[in-house]
Amino acid sequence: MEDRQRKLDRYKEEKAALVGVVHQDQTESELQEYLDELAFLTRTAGAT
């Protein structure tokens, strides 16, 4: 029974793909700020 429960729990995990798009008009500091914000949002959403 425990093995079956582990398999069920694995299917309950949420998955997400995070995508960042860089525009040529962005500075390196803007890019880093946007990536930091994306990482923060990911953590606050519960990603590990």
C-alpha cells in the first residue's frame, strides 16, 4: 500500500516551465533584476 501511495503522491506534484525573454534593449542590470524577480516568484509559489 505504501508503494502505491508514493506513486500517487508523485503524480500530484505540480510542474512548471519558467521562461525568460531577453530583449536587445535591456541592460544587464535590468536582466538580472527580472531574473531575480522570476526566481523569487518561483520560490514563493512553493518550488524547491
